[in-house]
Amino acid sequence: MSDIIQLLPDSVANQIAAGEVVQRPASAVKELLENAIDAGADKIQLIVKDAGKALIQVIDNGCGMSVSDARMCFERHATSKVRKAEDLFAIRTMGFRGEAMASIAAIAQVELKTKRHEEEVGTLVEIEGASFIKQEPVATPGGTSICIKNLFYNTPARRNFLKSNPAEMRHIIDEFQRVALAKPAIAFSLHHDGVEIYRLPASALKQRVVHLFGNNYNQRLIPVEEETTIINLKGYIGKPEFAKKTRGEQFFFVNDRFIKDAYLNHAVNKAYQELLPEDSYPLYVLFIDIDPAKIDVNVHPTKTEIKYLDEKSIYAIIHSAVKRSLGRFNISPTIDFNQETGFTQMISPIPQEDIVPPSIAFNPDFNPFAPSRSPVKDNVVTYVRNYGNAGNNSQNWGSLYEVTEHKVVAQSALPLTPTYEGDQFEPVQKQFMQIHNRYIVSQIKSGVMVIDQQAAHERILYERFSLHLEDRKGASQQSLFPQTVTLSPNDYELAKSLLEDIKSLGFEVREFGKNTLVIEGVPVDLGSATINETQLFEQLIEGYKNSQQELKLDKRDSLARSMARNSAIKAGTALSQQEMNTLIEELFSCKTPNFSVNGRPVIQTIALSEIAQKFER
């Protein structure tokens, strides 16, 4: 039998390596920006077209390369940062593996122009799919300009796995933000399809955060600083009241390198434990400076994971420092997420004007001894208990209260007497009571039915918005004064990708300049209450990201969930009898009235037997 093991050709080996290093355009952006930083640049430009699929260009004013270095940088494992194995434990640069340029060149058309500042002429190198095309002198400014064209042009299967342009652009912005935060002393700019997304001057860290995420972040930041023999910690955390439902604005840097670490992330979140609900996440931008000999950065191809010699001590330091900063700046919860009603409300849970005195009605012609009647039968109360199968007909929910023949149903939380007219029974009007402006209570045969008003309204709106997204017929009500909403570049790209579906919900929205939209109308389903269009739209985008992150839902379902959660009446809202009646009628016309959007129960029943046990009967 002949030998079957052989060496891979360099072109194949490079494509395999590219699969580890370059998963999408954002991966190439990260590697090129890091190389520019390592070259000592203090001004870096990033230009992309077609979300990086057609072009990624990075221009820097760094040290540039010699003629031989310009050719050598595309060889596998060629690097200027490591000379011997011990150097791996003293790394302070962003890159060091020597794989990035070779991997990128294997799957793209690359044009490199570079010149050292002390030289008069630069060098041009062109490579396609790891094949050398040409190298020649060229007039170019000091520094390096590298163009990556037609990424994955020679691996169409890989290119087919790329997402839509807005999705890929969001990944590019993520990488750009991480690098820009790591090096606030460097000026950065980002252009996409001829539009300037960012222009960041060299600045201090706080100003860099504000420039990246918006001027309103200036009042949201709390400084953190701690010096120990193990690590030095500095950076900023966000005030609790500005926490979001997604983890997007959470950044850890170790020796100025962005890293992902769930263990250290837990240390920060634990410091906020008593200040935030479980599903909210604070902003933080934290820098850990540590002796490189005490960490191993060579554990992942993308260099985003690190191993520590003493991670428990680092955890304790971070947790303590964050908690101390929260206390030092007198930060306490400004929102009571479990707010209860006031003392006076607990004494008198029903508003005086809503109290209906009990009344007695009777039929003077009624004869209990008539042969056609049975006194016992007439007092039997029957109910339809399977309210969960109410179906799509809004009348079905009334089966909780219906009677047949002469059977009486208790319909009110107050002691009301049924009325007879001959052989026909006229049921009294259904009445409900609110408890602490959170729950709606109604008396039924088996005991008491309790409905979570917020969860019920979320379910109603979710099914309604889902239908609008399906048939594209969401009605809109014009805003008296159109509002502009300015989003972060990442959220703006996301909003643009969702614009048609957002319009299907009933919004009237159009693009209006850099990262800005104009809201000219909102869904009629929101009712006549005063609406903050800007806040509602921002919450819609944030809620969409949260649904995508947690459940990986399709975009329409995520939008419907987000819109329902943000538009529903909240716990603490007082409702009139008519509003409660309408809410419950609409709930039982839903396909799934029993469960909220998050899968929690909407309706609970308390049986008479349970109540009797409480009184030891």
C-alpha cells in the first residue's frame, strides 16, 4: 500500500488558516487596524465598501516597511514581534502570530503601498489568492495603505455564508469600536460607501467613549481606578439607571487588548446585583494592566481569550473596585423595579368612585314550588373551566360566566344576585377589581381568576403586531410634530435593515442624515396616550437586539416581541371598569391567552377549596 500522508500545498494551508483568522470582513478589519497600531501610527483611516465585501482599506501614518519587509509580511509565520518562545510571555503588541496577512492574501485580492518616512520612494505589492502578481516602486506617503478587494472571491462557498450588508457592517463597527476604545490617543475615522460614520480625534478615554456612543453618555459614566500589586485597573462604568437589556456596551481590555471573559464579566455584574434587575446589563469600559508574564494570550486564533495565573484575585479586585465606585459616587437605584403602591392605596385598593353597592333584583312571579322547577337545581352553579381553549372568538371567554337553563354564575367580585325573567336568565354585568394596579381579579365558579394586566396586554399587542408584520397593514397615526432620533452607528445600520418591517408595524420613518431618522407617525395600536416617539423607537431597537441575543428569533418575531413589551401598559397603571373589560375580551380572543410573550403565565386561578384551607375549613 502506498503512502497516504503528504504535505499540504501552501495555498491550501493558507486557506485553512484563513478559516480560523478571517471568518468575515470584520475579522480582516480587526487584523489590519491592529497592524496599523503596531506600526506606531497616530492617525488611522478605515474605508469599506459593500460592508467590506468589495473593499477594506486601512491607511496609516506608521513607520512603513522596507522593500523586503513589504514582500515578507505575506509569508506565513512572518512577524516582527516574536523572535523566541519566551517572547510569547512578554507581548505588548496587538498582533504577533504572523498569520493575518498570509491568511487574508489567500482569500482576497490585495494591494499594499508602503514607505518608510526616511525613504523617498515606497513599494507596491499586489497578491491574488496567495499568488504573487507584482512588486514595484511607487510614490506614496509615509506609512502604509493596504486594500483588501473581493474578500472570499476564490472561495464562493465561504462568501455565501456571509450575512446581509447591514449585518456585516454592524460587525465591522463592533471591531472598530473595540480598537478605537483601546487606543484613545490615536485618531481614527471610518467611511462606508462614501459616508463618514466616525471621525474620532485623539482624546482621553472618557471623550473617546462619548464620541463613539453619543453626547448623552457624558453624564452616564462613573470612573473606576484601582492599583494593586497584581493588576492596575482603570476605566468607566455606567450609572445603573442607564443599564440596557443587551450586553453590547461591555468592554474589557487586558494590556490594551480587547478580550472576552465571562468570569470577569460576572465580577462586574455582581457589583450591580442590588441595583439592577436580572435582565439588565450595565455599561463598562475597563482596562486591566498586568505583567505579561502572568497571562497567556496565545490560546485563541483571534486573540480574544486570555488565561491568568491568579484569576480569583483579579475577580475579587474588579468586583471590589466597581462596587466601591458605585458607592463613592452615591449611586443608588433611581427606579424601583419592584415598586409597590403607596400605603394609602393598600388601605383602600379600590377607588371610591368605582365602588358599586350590592343590589338585589327578583322576579315577583317566581314560584319555587312550581313542578317545573327544582330548588336545588336552580342553585347549582356551573362553569366552563377550560378557559385556555377560548380560541380566536372573543365571545368564548365569556364561557367562564355563562349559564344554561336556570344555572346561575357568580359574575362579580361583589355579592350580586342573579335576575330571572320568566324562564330566561339575564346575567348581571361582569365586574372586575384591580389589586395594587397590577392585577385584575374576577370571581368565577371555582374561585377567583387573577390576570397580570401587563402580561395580558403584551400578549394582545404581540399577536396584533405579528399580524401587521405578516400582512403589511399596520395603520399609522401622524405625529403632530415629527421627531428625529439619532442612533449609534451600529444601531443605525440595524434600524436601516429593519426599516420595511418597522413601517409594517405602523411607524412612518425615513432616513435623515448621518445616523439620524425622522419619525413622522406611530402605530395606532398605541392608543391616544402621550407617546415619546424617540424613546419608543430606541426601546424598539434595544428590545429587538435583546430578543435576537437571547432567543435567536427571526427578525419579525423579535420586532413584534420588542414592540409589545415596550408598548404594553405597565404594572402600576390604574384601569377603569371598561378598560379592564376590554383588555380581558381582547386577551381571550388571542390564539394563546394563557401565556405572556416570555412564556410566563398570564392567568392564575385560586380555587374555593384553597381559600377554604386558608381559613381552616
